[in-house]
Amino acid sequence: MTACTSVVGLQWGDEAKGKIVDLLTPDHDLVVRYNGGPNAGHTVVCDGQSFKLSLIPTGILRPNVQAVVANGVVVYPPKFLEEGAGLRAKGIKVGNNLILSDQAHVIFPYHLEEESLREKAQGQSIGTTGRGIGPCYQEKVGRHLAIRVGELLDPDHLRRRLREIVPIKNRLLRGLSAETRSFDADSLSEEYAALGQQLRPHVADTVRLLHEAYARGRRILFEGAQGTLLDVDHGTFPFVTSSSSSTTGIWSGSGFPARRLTRIVGVIKAYSTRVGQGPFPTELHDAVGEHIRQTGKEYGTVTGRPRRCGWFDAVAVRHAVMVSGADELAIMLLDVLSDLDEIRICTAYQYEGCRTEHFPPFAHQLERCKPIYETLPGWKCDISGCRSLEQLPAAARTYLERIQTLLGLPIRIVSIGPDREQTIFC
Ligand code: IMP
């Protein structure tokens, strides 16, 4: 059977999926992004060089791999082109190995403006990345005001569409705030038609491309952005992103049947983090939380915001394992916990006086859940040079075994540092 792999985050994003995608890419021919947009930030360190990718799939870093941005992604063309140019400047080939779906939806400056006004105006801020993701997906689902990449390639059509859309957007924006910027349809259509010309060499029907590649026995890796707990349907709604960031997004976001996946690698951090608002039962507000933030360099790749840090939450991750159908685990940043005297794992919640092992579907319920912890001894030594499970201290192995038992899945990869070499395959 042809290898079709999914790499998916099982927490609130930032699980260091980029490193796992990079490690698994040599066994694949195509790497596909199917959800999210420039809100994602994937950092990969290779040969001492650090690459920060946002819209372009991590597979671009490997020769002979096609990097595909599929229809489920929302694209901000200036960012896409800027990222491509940045990679070229570092000696990475970016040409016909980078393919962008003609059906991906386009982010316009009025989406960024709308998001900024909504986040300020509404009582309940989501703490978004401010990249226009929500407004662009709203347009997609609302249908009337959406524009897809393929439409940028026809300047007359684009001008007609923007002349219809922009006055409506201007009125909507004025309804949100009198202070809003106002947009001009003709200058936007000129700007985006020019961007379309630059995108043109990359644009293709990626649904057909994926199916033809599969028929030829090409191996495909799906690179999830964000994490399952940020999924618009299955995450901590409304404190989620606007796309299907679990494996459920693969089918709709790429047109490739997810039942053909042969391997689903769920990526977890050895602890928990989240950025933005929303419930986080195991969050630490003390020196341990600060220690994890500093040691793990837990600052957003896209926004630079400090990430909220806390203990590993097995209740939340069990929910994510279920939704994303993970069949094995990669555990990341285990080395970050090395200095701690003891390490905690949340195994259940206390909710309204009762113990529960279930993840509640409403944010206001999760807000009231108190974590029930199990405490394990720390290992108190540097593990970043370990290259096999046997070399890990006994306490670190016990921690991994406990997580495997709680999640009912084998850990196949342990990451103990950012470099490709700092990885243990189990
Ligand atoms: P949006 O995706 O910009 O709309 O943001 C919605 C929520 O998802 C916010 O809490 C963001 O901080 C979070 N989020 C979006 N993208 C990422 C990511 O790549 N990593 C972690 N959190 C993210």
C-alpha cells in the first residue's frame, strides 16, 4: 500500500510538528498543507540553519519533494511570495516544486482590518494571530464575498468581483467602527492581479495533482497546522481557529480521501502550551510555568507572544487522539523538563464536585474543571545527547511509559532538542 501519512498536533498547536514533518519527508514525495494559513508557524532547524515557515509546507526544504498548498488553506499572497523569496535567498529551490491550489481562498487587507476591529469591538476576544484567518474563512462559508486564487489570474474578472465586494466590505467595516480604513476596489484589483501574475507559475488544480500522484504510487504526507484542540468543530470552541485543524480537515481541505491514510502520527509536547485566550486547566502561573517558557523558548513563531505554559493534560489529549484517529505518538521537547524536581500529569478533572475523564464540549465548562494530578519524579540531568531509549534516565522512561498508558498509544519518536539528530526512534 502506498504510504500516506498525516502529522497532526494533538494539543493547541505549536507542538513542533515542523520537525516531525521534516524527519518523515524523506519517505514521501509530496508534502501537503490542507488547513489554516499564515497563522501557522513551523520552525525547522537543519544543518545549523533555522527556517521559519508559515504558509509554505516544510517539505520545500528537501530536494525532489513537491510542496503543495491545497484548497483548504487561506492564502495571503504577499506573505506567500515573501516566504518563497526568503527561502530562495537561503539557497532553497522554490519553483515548480511549490504548488498552490487554484481553489484556495484569498486573504485581502480588508480581512485583516475586519479582524482587528472585531477583536477590539467584541466583548469576547479570541486572541487571534491577527492574520485575517477568521474573516477569510467566514467569506468562504458565506460564499457571496469570497475570492479564490484562480480568480486572481483573470484581471477583468477580478476587477468586476472586487467592484461588487469592496463597497459591501467598506459598509460592513464602517458598521464595526467609524475609525476604519476604507478600501478602493480598483487599486486592490491592480495590486492583486499583479500578485496573481507572480503566483501563476505555482497555481494548479491540486485535487487532480494529488490523485494523479497517488495513482503513480507517490507517497503523500499531510502536514497539519495548529492542533486538534484548536479545530473549529472539535476544539475548545469558540477559542479555536476557523479551520479543521484535526485530521478531519484532510478530506475537505485537499480533496484526498482520508481513508487512504496509512499512518497518523499525533504530535504532543511533553507539557502543554497555548497562545491567545481560552480555557487551559493545567496552566501554571508560577515559577515552574516561567521556567518552561524560558527553557522551551515558548514565544509565538508568528506573533512573538509569550505562550501560556502548563503540565501535560492527558484528558485533553485523549480527546484529540480520538478525534484525529492518531495511531502513534511523537513526543517533543522532553528535554525542556530536565531541570524539574517533579513533573505532573493531569489524568482527570474535578468538575462540579465529580471526577471525570471526559473533555467537556463547552469552554465555560472546561473553565471550571480543576486538574487532578499524578506526580512523577524528575530526572534532573541533561538528556539532549541521548540517542536511544536506553540512554534516557529511568525517570524519563517512566514519564514516557505513563503517557503511553494514559493515551493508549505507542510513542514512536522522542525529541530531545531542535536538531534532526536530537531524536530517538522507538
Ligand atoms: P486565528 O487562527 O488567527 O484565528 O487564531 C485563533 C486562535 O488559534 C488563537 O488563540 C491563536 O493564538 C490560535 N492559533 C492560530 N494559529 C496557531 C498556531 O499555529 N499555533 C498556535 N496557536 C495558533
